[in-house]
Amino acid sequence: MSLWPKFFKLLYKVFFVGSAVLHQKYFIKRHLIPQLKPFFENSDHTLTVVDYNKITRYYGLIVPAILGELICFLREEKMTFEERKYSTYQCSLTGLVDDFFDVQEYTLDEVRKMVSFEKPPNNSSEKLSEFLHRESFKFYSNRNGFLKSLDDVLLVQEDSRQQFQQGLLSREQLLDLTIRKGGDSFLYFIRLYLKKITPQDDEFFYLLGGITQFSNDIFDLYEDLQENVDTLLTTSASIKEVKDLYYSLIRQLFEKSTQTSFHKIETFLEFYSIGVFNRCIICLDQYESLQRASSSGIFQPGLYSRDELICDMEKPSNLLRSLIMDIKKEINYASISSK
């Protein structure tokens, strides 16, 4: 394929993502924020501007706009207004549930009672979470696998508390927890948009979710160090080992993609590569250069500054490299098999 068709294909991807984000931003402004305002205007300390920003700029924006639209692209049906509304409510809920475990330190049983409406809300964050969940629950409650996937997310969130006890988990246990955290979350998210899912689809999305969580840990290295959270990155002494593992997981993902029920899975993975995989390879290369510059030859993340560990993907050189990687298709089944 000549350069121009590849370039226009890249422009299509940029337009697809840009228009999806703009559409979701409009929905948030027009339909979500009016619902949120009463809860934040009369809130206690459990609901702050930080929560508002997380809902409107991340949980309620990125998952429906990117993952949601890509899944609708896969199923070859546009997202309906009801799906956009209720999936946004469910995605917004996830940030609040995270805080129930990590900030308010609720037990798994307490959170389970809240999501099953057995425990009346006692504070502002609980009241908002109940509203978001109750409004959308009827839409999804009879969907195959939804309730189990929701409970699996709560269970792995409880298990992830072990990451705050430094040195407790082995590398194998950290990998297992990383894959579970992302995998269970994705099996929950895809059920917001897919009514019929084959076992092979589940396997694909479970691994994709795990790789996505791994990818988040790659980019969040500095933040995790500050919060004393053990991840595969914070505990690593060799970026080559991390990169080899990352490529191995992506290779498994491409193999699983051939068994899914979707006709457009290859294009879906192209979108995911430019949005996630390419960026992480660039970030890992940055870390690897730090390791090479070390006199010990060992990667010691705790010794590096914030500027050294933050990978700025808006930096022209990084952005250009990501685009070139996409045009050259550096992350595809053929190329990844040779890594």
C-alpha cells in the first residue's frame, strides 16, 4: 500500500476518535451535568470537585467515547441514546466505587450491599452512586453475564488492596492481579454494549482489558511510586523484561482476535494500537533509556525525577513517532510475532 492511502486511513482514525469524544462531551454537558449538579451543590466531604472532574473528564467521557464507540463499531450498529445514557451512568459509577474501597475503606460486603440496594445511602458519594446505579440498573440487569461481571469487578477491587502492602505480592501474583483488574473490568464494560458474546469474545476482551491495565500502569509509574503502590513497573529492575512481557501479551491478543465473532476486529485493533499500544512502547523506550544511562545498568524507578518518568505524548517527537508507528503498522499480527 502506498503512503497516501495509509495517511488517509490515519486521518479517518483521528476523525473517528475526535468526533466520538466531541459527541460524548456534548452528551455530558446537555444530559449528565444537570443530573450531577444537585448532588455536588449539597455535598459533604465525600463528594468533591475532584470526583466531579473524574466523572465528567474521565470515567463518564473516555470509556463511552472511546471503548464504547469502538465496540459499537465492532458490532456494526451505532450507539443508541439509551445506551449512551445508561453506559455513561455505569462508567461514572466506577470511579465512586473505587473510592469506596481505596478512600473510604469500605469492606467488600458493604459495597456489595450498596450495589444490590440493600444498604441505604448515608453520605453524598453513596447517594450519587445509588442514583447512577439505580437509573441504569433496569436497563442492564437482565443482560447475560452483567451481574456476575459487576461482582467480579468488586472482588478484584478488594484483592487489589494488596498492592498497597509493598513487597507482599510476587511478580507472578502482580501479573495475575493486573490481568484480572483490567480483564474483569472489560468484561463488565463490554456488556454495556453487547447483548450476545461468545466465549471466544470473552477471552479476547478479558486479555485486552488486562493489557490495558498493564498499559495504565506503564504510564502511571510516577503516580504509583508516590502512592506506594506495587505494580509490575514499580517493582521492575529491567525494562527489557517488561517490554518482552508486554509484547508477549499483545501477541496472544492478536492470536485470540482471530477466534472472535467480529468482522472488523483487525480495524478495531488498529485503533487500539494507535491509542494504547504505540504510546506504551514509546513510554517503555523512555524508561529503557533511563536504565541504559544508569551506572548500575538496573532500572531503579524510585531514583528518577517526575520529568524523567512522565512520558508526554503531546510532545511533537512522541506524537510524530506514534503516527509513524501507525502508518508503518509496527503493531500488527505479523510484526508482533517477530518480537
